[in-house]
Amino acid sequence: MPSSLCGTWDMVSNVNLEGYMITLGISCYLRKIAQKLKQRKVIEQQGDLYIIKTISTFRNYVFSFKVGQEFEEFTQGLDNRHVMASEICSLVTWEGNKLVCQQIGEKKNRGWTHWIEEDKLHLELYCEGQVCKQVFKKNVNE
Ligand code: YOG
């Protein structure tokens, strides 16, 4: 059974957000703002429904899904693209202890992977060969 991802997690590192944002076509202006943000993840589970909130002082992004079920996602406020299930993929799955999301859409080889390692929440966001690696530590006061 994978360790629980649930809780409030504060960003401690963020490597190559720039490369990831460039592949997504984010403007220079928004990239500069995004680089300065200390993102927070609030991850909740209600039955088989997961809710991942990405929170910052500039903008928030909320994504909810059921593991193994197809979904459509509109990345509102990020790069504003629609990504969705293909016939061959169920989109968020557990691969061992990693929660893996494939974001099928206009951008090739796009998705993310979350896992816990040494009490930290790890996230890789990838798109077209660029990988942004983020690490979060648990905020026990929230
Ligand atoms: O999370 O896919 O946890 O949905 C990474 C920054 C900045 C907007 C967000 C908003 C994407 C301008 C990853 C920052 C850069 C820059 C906070 C969200 C795009 C636009 C919302 C994500 C997954 C995995 C769950």
C-alpha cells in the first residue's frame, strides 16, 4: 500500500520549472511570476476521489480525479489547455508507490508523477522532454 500523499505540503525545491514552462508556451511575464512562487500542495482523499490543490499567492489550481478512471482536465490558469483520456490510457494510476498521471492532449509526453520518499512529497512534472522536479515538506501546523 503506498504511503498516503494526503496533507499540506510546502515547497522546498523546484528545479527546471523554467524548461517545463517554456515547453508549455508560458509567456516570459508569467514565467517570471511563477518562478518566485513557493507553491503549496494540499492533497485530500474522499473515498476513491482525490483532490490536489496547488496553492500560491498568485493563483491556485485544483484538480480532482479517481484513480483508474478517465477524465478531462482543463489546465485553467496554467497553460489553458484541454487534456483528456485516450482510449488506451486510464489516466491516473498507481505504479508501485508512485501516483502517475498522463495528460493526453496537444502536448506530447506530458504528465506528472507524485511519490513519498523520506517523509517528503516528490513531484516530477514533465512535458516534451523537459522535467521539472519539485520537493515538498509536510506542514504539520495545517
Ligand atoms: O499539479 O499540474 O500536483 O494538478 C506548476 C506550474 C502559475 C501560473 C503547477 C501558477 C505550472 C503561471 C503544477 C502556479 C506553470 C505558470 C500555481 C500544477 C504554468 C503556468 C498554481 C499541477 C498536479 C500535480 C496536480
